[in-house]
Amino acid sequence: MKKAITKRTKAIIINSPSNPTGYVYTKEDIENVVRAAKENNVLVITDEIYDGFVYDGKFESAVRFYDNVLVLGGFSKTYAMTGWRLGYAVGNRDLISQMVKLQQYSFVCAPAPFQYAAVAALDMDTTGFQDSYRKKRDMIYEGLKNSFDIVKPQGAFYMFPKLKKGDVSEFCELAIRNKVLIIPGTFFRRRTPISGYRSRPTAPPLKGVSRS
């Protein structure tokens, strides 16, 4: 990462828990990012939309270690309000002020009913959601680990298995015809394609695992 930073670099973007791998940055990971940002005086933009879905370990945010951070979050994932597109940003007063200028001339605000719903959602216990996705994660991982190269996701609700042989595009087409929702891993990579795909563990997971 340090080698990629130049005089033109304005920000470092991190996404934890990550889509599509489900990787959760450790405290050491975050500290390394922050160290590089401080050395080069650049902003850290941290996408924390999946912070409500961490199954192993502890969620760490860059905002704990650095002042020049923009936190991006929302209600879409944790509170299952995806279609409402309701999110938020937390950061330096001057930066937020400039963002507000852009926002004011793009759209007025999120619909009022959505805002009331979001405030109510903050008092909602989401433990049941997390437990449900953890069980699905475990079930799908156990079902796929012997047939694919796969790292057990620590958060979010995606899997990123790698084919041991065969063509990923053909595999994805076959899986979709058998009603398994997956996306070729090549969509997430600009360089040499890899034989991987993203799988979202939606219910019922057992049928999807057996079909895969």
C-alpha cells in the first residue's frame, strides 16, 4: 500500500467487514493503514456498512486511531432497509460542510418517514439477525470447504470461494440455472481474472450448498 501512495493520493479507502471476501480488518491492519495515512497526510475513508455483522473477533474502526477519517455507514445492512438507501457520513467539520454543499444541490433529503424509521431502528436488537447469518455462514462454509479453496469469512454475509479447476464463468452460469445466486469473482478484479465467485448465503442455504 505504501508503494501505491504518491503526491497525487488524496485518500485511502478501506472496507471492513469487506465485500466480497467477508474479511474483517484487525487492529494491526487498521494501525498500519493509519500509519501510512499520517505519514503522507491523507484522508482515510472507511466504509463500515457491514459493522453490524462481525462473527469472529472485534470490529475496529480507523476513527479510533486517527482524526482525519471519514466514516461511511448506513441502515441498509444492519437493519435490513436496503431499498431505502439511507446512510450517513461522519467526519471533519470542514469536509462534511463541503459534502453538504454537494448534497443540497443534488437532492433535498431522505424521505421523512425513512428518517423516523431509522431513528427507531437504532433501539432495535439485531442479535437475532447476526446469529442467523453466523449459522448460515458456518453451514455454507462447512458445505463448501472440501470442494473449493475458501477462507472462512469473519463478517458481512458473503463467501468468496475459488474453483479448484474449470472455468468460473461457465460454473456461474450453471449455478444460476440451478437457482444459486453467485457473481463471478472477475467482476471484483481489474487485473488477471481469478477463478472465484461471490456467494451470498441467503435462505434456504442447504439447497444452495448441495447444488454448488
